[in-house]
Amino acid sequence: MKKLLHRLQRLLQIVVIFFFASTLLAVVAYRWLPVYVTPLMVIRCAQQVGHGEHIRLRHHWVPMSEMSSHLPTAVMASEDQLFMKHHGFDFNAISAAWEEQRAGKRQRGGSTISQQTAKNVFLWPAHSWVRKGLEVYFTALIELVWGKQRIMEVYLNSIEMGDGIYGAEAVAQLHFNCTASELSRVQCALIAATLPNPLRYSSKEPSAYMLRRQTWILRQMKNINVKMEE
């Protein structure tokens, strides 16, 4: 019995060491390497196959220098206005989301852009305490290793922006017939307006609600400081 417990303890130590070593290596590697595929992309493709559909996956990695300067402003205005000030977590937003959940109200998103990036690149989209715990871990890592410029670059390249559409370049080509660098301020605000639910809201065929949200984002963009440093 003692030998079995010792072996299990040893195995657990190896698993823990491997987990931390491999995840740290992945985070360091993605500090410079493009992220060409994410778990969500794989899951969506599997779902499409399971439904007997053709695989829909449009994703073209481009550096931040080849994106419209309005796009980071728009997504911060829409998703995370304190992005440049926090260290990965907006505790006021998290607290408000928690209180609304306890009160049985419609849940709001409390995740920052950093948290969304960590989830998109390293994790899966299910709701569980295990996943949330890992999200905290990866968020802290990318804030430490990547910095704001790289987090935003990866976010804008990996986020789901429509059915089978991932990243700024793909949505620019498919919905606006241009490149990511040619997106206008108004178009960027419309893209940002879809991000709460890009499978429900479309920047190609915006609803009246989307247009109202776009107008709100355009107003908020005036107050966003997008200065980033490598």
C-alpha cells in the first residue's frame, strides 16, 4: 500500500511539473509565434462535421501593424475600457457580474480582453470552476510575459467574429471586402458591436440593435487611450 501511494504521489508530481513546464513554454512561444489555430476553432469545426455541414473556417493572421488603428479602440470601448489600466482582471466588473447572477438577473460578461484571450488561445468555452481557475492562471501568465500590445494583437487575430470567421483580416475580407488595415472607424465599431455574441449578431447584416450599439461604441471610443508599448 505504501509503495502504491508513493508511486501515485510521484506520478502526481510528474503531472504537475509537466503541466507548469508545458504551459509556460507555450505562453513564451506565443509571445512571438502567430496563433494559427485555437481550441474554439477545432470545437466549431467538429460541431459542423457532427451536424453534417461543410467545415467553415476563415482565419488569416496579420500583425497589429496591418490592422486599422481604430480596431483596438473599438474593442476596448465595447469589451474592456480599463484594458490599459488593469493587470488582467477587472474586479469591479467581476463583482457586479457575480451579484447579478446571485440575484437571478441576466448575466453580464465580467471577463477582460486579457481573460478572453487566455480562454480563446489555451482553453475551451465551457462554464466550469476548473476552466475558470485555469483562465485565471493563463491570464496572469500572458499579462506577465506578453504585455498589452501582444495580448491585443492575439485577441484581434483569434476572436470569433462570425460563423466560421476568426480575426480581423477574415472579417474584413468577408464582410467589408477590404483588408484589416483598410477598415474604417465606423466598420470597426460595428465589428466590436458583435463581440458579445458573434454567432447571433452580424457585422455584415446589422440589426437595428446592432446599429444602436455601434453608435454607443463610437461615442465611447473618444475616451479610449490606445497607446501601447512593446
